[in-house]
Amino acid sequence: MAEFAHGGPLGHGVIRRFPEDFRVIELTGYAPSGEGEHLWLDIEKRGANTIDVARDLARLAGVSVRDVGFAGLKDRNAVTVQPFSIHLPGRPDPNWQAWDDQRIRILAGQRHNRKIQRGRLAGNRFELLIRDVDGDRAALEIRLDTIAAEGVPNGFGEQRFGGNNIARAYRLFRGELRRKPSKSKRGFYLSAARSLIFNQVLDRRIRDRTWNHLIEGDVLMLDGTHSTFVADPSDPDLERRIAELDLHPTGPLVGEQPGPATVQAGRIEQHVIEQHAELAQGLARFRLKTDRRALRMRVLDLEWNWPADDQLRLTFGLRSGCYATTVLRELLEYVDGKGEDEAAGSDR
């Protein structure tokens, strides 16, 4: 994303100087059942990504990593609380209380009747400490009020692109990769290609000041769901519901079939897709399902305080698939301090 919806950053700051500066609590939207073949563990991890923890749990439990379930992928430069499940049919609970180490702390364990499924995630709760803040406090608090009331553009963060994922997507589509990528790596490349096209459509809508307003031919999404419908321009209630953040305009996640947007919204999307025709055609060849994503994200229960003159602490919730860094970029120009952290001997 290149465009800003609320006027651009109001200063500078540093995030993730230490892993504890970036705390995430994963929200599944459901609780363990208390019985079943799976052991549900609530784990606080530090200095390990989700895949690292899943492998460690499989080793400690004496099972295949395929028997370990989790809902979302979290990387190492943060402190994250998330549940994992371990399939243990006909087996008693292992001594999981002894599994704590420097990277993981097990907070609770219960039985559950099914594996935690990838992607079955309601959202995440964030607690972020921004250091070395040099912006005007009054202006920053006004911007935070605006973000809480109006939301922010729902762009894909830089994490999605992983440095070279777009270049690798082009090489995948051209048959230039020397080795066939694994299924997971191929998924990263395809996701990056779709995300780039979506972000370009979103940038165009921000420039037109329509990212949070209805235009002719829009496909709308009901807040908190994946339910969409083509807007009826004669319905006078739609614009009010958009203003109240109950409905959001959407953009394309390009796939095999044409998207449902038409008229003005469809022309914008088609123009961007034509600019990235090689990516769009490659996505179609890999038979990805055409989908939609809201152009706006709602920032839930946003609160803030100032632990020190140059430190700003934010707490807020986001729906699944939304990025905390896309909230931050509407507030401050930030530097990710994880490099300093790693140099000091710590990990995310």
C-alpha cells in the first residue's frame, strides 16, 4: 500500500524493540469442550514461530507434526498467546506441565473433541508499545479517535510479501523456478500475488476517497462475516450502514473466475487487473477460487495511554486476516526494532 486514508503519519516511533513490545492474543471464538481425543494447550510463546512450536509439541508428545493443530500463524518477534491441539487417541495426558522452556510457557491444558483447524480464527487482540515517539500528543490522540470511529484501509501488510514472494510468484508462473516449491511455499507466492492486486485496487479507492463509501457496482461485506452481496444503488439505507461500519465495500482476491463487481467498481478493478495481467493469469491457471476482501477494517475497542513521554501503548482487536501494522501506518512512520532485538540476542 502506498496511500494513506487519514492524512499520513503524524510522527515517528519504534515497534518491537523487544518481543514484549508486541503482544498478541489469538481469539478462536470457541473454547475447549473438556473431553475428546485432543489435548488443547494454551501457550504463550516468545522467540519461536507457530511452526517451531508445533514441531516441539509433536516431539514432546511423541506424535507426528500433522497431529498438532493451530488456527493462525504467528512469527517469532512477538509474545503471542495461542492454542494448540495434539491428537492423542486412547492415550492419557502427557506431563505437559513439564514442557515449559525459554520459548514456550503452557498456561492451561484441557481435552477437546476435535483438532484446532487452520484459519478457524475469530481475530486477535493486540497490546503494542511504541517507543521513541516524537509526534505531537494531541494530534496523535485526535488521529486515534478518527481511527476508532472510521476504521482504516484493510490492506495486506508487508509480512504478506516476505521480501521476494512477488518475484518468486512471477518465476513460478513463468516456469523459471529451479525446484518445485513445497505446497506451503507455493501458497505464499500465490497469496502475495493476490495481495498485490488487492492493495493496488485499495490504493486507487483511497485516492478516489471511495474506500469507505459506496460506488456503483460495489460488492458489500457484512462486518464481522464473510457474507457479501452486490449493492442495490436504489437502497438509501446502504450508505448509512457503511457510515456506521456495519457494511464495507470490498475488493478482489483474483482467481479463476471473473469478479462480481460491475460498472464503476468493476472498471476500477479491471483496470488494475489488466496492469498486472501476468499475475492475474497465473492465479487463474493455478485455479484459485475468486474471493472478496473488505476494503476497510474495523479497529475494535481501541484504547491508549502514555507510559512515558516518548512511549505510546495501544490495545485493540482486529478480525482474522487483518494486520496491526496497517493500523500503525495511519498513525506513525515506524521502524521495526526487531533487528536491534535480535542483535541483543533475542528473537521475535
